[in-house]
Amino acid sequence: MFLACGVVPTPRIFHLLTHAFFKALLFLAAGSVIHASRASRICANMGDLRKRIPVTFSGPWYGVFAIAGIPPLAGFFSKDDPLRAFVSPNPIGKLLCSSASSPQA
């Protein structure tokens, strides 16, 4: 995400806004689970979410898939533009992106 901060402004702002909404969705879902479990800190009491709160059960999955960059969601498009802007004209950017994505032996 911070790689996008030094590149073209429009993809940077779009990426920061989408990332903020993904994180907000995940934190709101976590708060809803805590509220539905009556503020219990025992994880065994937090089960069976699909039956008790189905909207909260399905909501975080959209946030997870979007922040992972699954193609039909906004996370794919917001990550694609800053990476393309960083890698295409810059040989150092190509080196950094290829070394960051290569598996470590």
C-alpha cells in the first residue's frame, strides 16, 4: 500500500480509499461479532455465526476477497494501477517488485 504513495496521485488516492473501506468493513464485522456474543471474551461462545448473524457472517468475506485483490472487486483494480505506474517506466521498480514476489529458498 505504501508503494502506491509515491506514484501517480489518482491511483494512490483510489487505493488508499478502497483500502480504508476494506479495513473498516473488517473491523465493523469484528465489532458486530463481539456485540452478538454479548461481549464474551471466550472464543467458544463466538461460534455459530452463520445461523445467529448471517449478514455479519457473509460481510467479512467480501472484505477479505476485496483486500486480497480478487478480480471483480475494487481491490483488484486499486492494486493494479499503482503497480503498473510504478513498474512500467522504472527499472528499479521492476527489480523491487520481482524480488519482493520471488519465493525465498
